[in-house]
Amino acid sequence: MRFILIDRIVSLEPGATIVAARAVSPDEDYFRDHFPGFPVVPGVLLVEMMAQTAGKCLDAERRPRGKAMLARILSASFRQWVRPGDDALIHAAVTANDERYASADCRVEVAGRTAAQAKLFFSFMPVDNLAGNFRDDLLEDFLAEQSR
């Protein structure tokens, strides 16, 4: 199973706001079991989409504190199904941001309607804990394109 749950960054203001996109493929493995006869994206994966998006917004600041890691789901709610073939926009706005922690208000939108929303809390993992060749291709490629 692929676990990078966003396809591209649409817009980014490092440490403040980000919008990312995800085209939900009908071929996703989890649709076979969630739910047979009525496939929907599991809520936990919607939260992970939001966490990955907000994490990229925080990591884009390139501060020495380390990589943003989801530490707590403060709240989450699900308002409509996200189905195979849907195009999702994932929005995150950073609401607190210091050296030890950060938080963000996030939402997943499909066809202009909020499908899910969450308040997420992040801590930071020191960079030396990452594999030496670690690179966030999606974020780095977006930032390189923006600097051209």
C-alpha cells in the first residue's frame, strides 16, 4: 500500500498555510474491505492526509528543531464519504508554532464541501534520527519549483 497520501502541493506559505491535493484512485487496496459494496476512504486515512499536509507546511520552514510528527489528534469529525474517484483538497492552517510543538486546523474538501476536519498537534523529531538519505521528494520538488 502506498502511504504518501497526498499527490501534490497546490499552495504553501511555510509555517502558516498549505493546500495539497489527492486524487483518490478506485484501485486503492483498502477499498476491497472498507466497506464491501460501499467503498469509502477510512477516517484514519483522512486524518493521515491532513497530518501529512500540515507536517509539510511545518517542515517547509526548515527550522533546526527537526521533522514535524503527528503527536495527538485533538479532535476529528467526518461529514461526508470520500469515495473512489473523488478529488480531495487538503487544507491546513498552523495555529501554534514554537520550538517544541505546533498545532494546525485542517480539513479535507471534496467538490467544495468539507468531508473531514481535524485539529492536530505535532512534536518534532531531531533530524539525526532520520535515515541519512531521507528526502521529502514532494516538498523539496515543490520548493525548488517555487524558487525558479
